[in-house]
Amino acid sequence: MKRWETLVEVEREAGKVSGAWIFRNTRVPVSALFENLRDGATVEEFLNWFPPVQRYQVEAVLNYELEMLAIAA
């Protein structure tokens, strides 16, 4: 089973953003992506609201989650 640690686009450090998973080289939690999408935002809006996050990072996270859903099925 894949793990978040295998994604180079994200990181987690105990002293950075309370140890939450964040987009690498930012302080933006990965959870912010899912919360915004849940609330109806588009990926484009998310990227505009959180300029440090790059499109390739968002795509990597979303692709990872799709793979996890396929494995769980």
C-alpha cells in the first residue's frame, strides 16, 4: 500500500504547521485542498487562493487519492 511519504510533492515536519501534511516548500496543509473542493471550489480557485502551491502538487495529491480508491475497491 502506498503512503503519503512516497509523494515528493508533500511533506510533514513536527514543528511546521503542527505536523500536518503540507504541500512541499509551503505552509499550506493538504487538508485545505480537500476542504475547499468539498465546499465547491475549483482547483483553479484553490491555486489562486494559495499561490505557493503549484498545479503539479495538487495533481499529484489528487492522483494519489484516486489510486488509493482503486486499491480499496
